[in-house]
Amino acid sequence: MQRRDFVKSTGAFALGGTTILGCREKSAEASGFQAGDNPKRSIVISTWNNIEANNAAWKVLSKGGNATDSVEAGVQIPEGDPNDQSVGYGGRPDREGKVTLDASIMNHAGECGAVAFLEGIKHPIKVARLVMEKTPHVLMVGEGALQFAVEKGFRVEELLTPESENEWKKWLVEAQYKPEINIENHDTIGMVALDSNGNLGGACTTSGLAWKMRGRVGDSPIIGAGLFVDGDVGAATATGVGEAVIKIAGSHLVVEFMRQGNSPEDACKLAVERIMKKVPNHADLQVGFIALNLNGEYGGYAIQRGFIYAVQTDSESIIKDSKYFLG
Ligand code: SD4
């Protein structure tokens, strides 16, 4: 089935005079829009084919819930799904056969929390949320993050499924590491949302690149790389080879490009261009960004063909093909 076939309509709704599909040139700042203006049309977007995750987020948004709660709820869908081998339970392991998870969350006020190199916890996003809310810190890693999670009542579970273990064992035969464009483990979920109060929130969660070195951490838990939210401007998140995203502080860069007046799509495009200028091996890599501004305008852009993202509003739930430079 073509990914486009997942496109689904949730019914006919009046759009209140606001057309949000397609990117308008007007920036959030230029529009004079302020967070808190009412009423606003909620929207959630997420990387890849994460329609179900968007639906879960939408349940929160459609009841007037806040964007940060919505993304936390949404990304738990792939985290708990053993068939999603890039996120949470069932994620592909590192080269030593261990599933290690990275996650981050950020709200409109700039509060954020993240965990990295976390093992045995099915929903790292919930731990990231608690780092944000219950500690003076932003990022906790490894054993310390696990200890914190256990203290907060999380259950330690085996996250390696037979399917991922089998794939790992096959990989071990040659044990050669080379990220594969769009195929290997590119289903990380980054999700950003705008709620009816005009507030933004974002979350990103992943098991990282398959067969990574033990201890490797990608962009997803790095605030400013895999995720960034500025409540006065917009929100952005990334997927793909995290090393390239970290090198340009990707999601923060996308938000800064929106602050300068670029549409979300153009902001993503400019950030991808930056990678292509600065990261020598970019032709062998995939990176995709998605972004959302305070008007509910959104967009995405990728290095390579094949990046898709999911969009949910009160009127539709769709998959969009991202624009790209190569392929
Ligand atoms: C990482 N950015 O760990 C993640 C991987 C990813 O879709 O996005 N996969 O580098």
C-alpha cells in the first residue's frame, strides 16, 4: 500500500475562515499573532506515518487540553508498539544487543526535559516529562536516568523483542555499520502541536540508530537538535541521522529561521541546506525536519526523497510527502 493511502478524512468541518493547509509566506511575528489569543485552531504534526499517534494527541487537543500533554500522549503510541522498531519497546538494539532509548519534551514556556541512553523503560517520554517537572535539570542519562525512573515508580522491562533480536543477530554476521537512507531505523517520532489556547508543545522519542555503538546518543534528546519549541515563534523536530542534526543544532535553527519570517517549510528547507553545506557525507544520509508556527502553518523538508509526515486538524488526518533535495 502506498503511504498516501493512509490519508483519511475525519469529516467536514467549518474552518472558521482559517486555511492552514499549505504554507503561507506570512511569519508568526509578521502576523501579529500572540500566544493566548482565542480561539485557535489546534493542530498536531509528527514525523513519518504516525497517524495513530496524532489521533492520540488529538484526543487531548480536541478536549481543550494543552499541547504538551497532547504530544506526550501521542508519542506513547509508537513507544508502546513492538512493531515500531525505531521507538521504545521493540526498538532495534545497539551493536551489543541492548535497546537504549532517547526522548525529550518541551513546552511553550521553554521548560524542557530529556533522557538519553535509558534502558528498560517502555515510555521514556514520561520520564523526560518528569525530568522537566520534578528536577532542576534538563537531561538525565543512563543509570542515573534509570534510577530516577524507578524512584518515580516506573517498571523495568525487557524491551528487546524477538524480531529485533533476530535482525540484530543477522546484522552481527557481517557487523558492518552504515546508515541506510530511509530504511534503517528512520521512524523516530518527533511531534509538535498547537493547542486551542495558542500554546505550542513538542516531544521526540527514539531507540536511535540501529546497531549504534554502545553509549551513542542521537539528536532526539538534545534540546535544540532533535526538538525545539519557542512559544513566541514555533516548534520544530527532526528525524534521520542524528549526528548531522546535532552538528547544526537543527531544530533550534529551524525555529530561528521562522523567527526571521520564513514559513515553516522554508525554515525546514534552509536548515536542510545548512546540513548540505556543512556535513560532508550528507548525500549518504537522510534528515527530515517538520515545523509548526503560531498560526498553525506547518511544513517539512528532507535531504532525500521518501520523508513523510502526518498532520491532524479538526477537519482531516493526512500524510504529507515532504519536499527534498536529492533523489
Ligand atoms: C537518531 N534521529 O538517534 C535519530 C534516529 C531517527 O528515524 O530519527 N530515526 O539519530
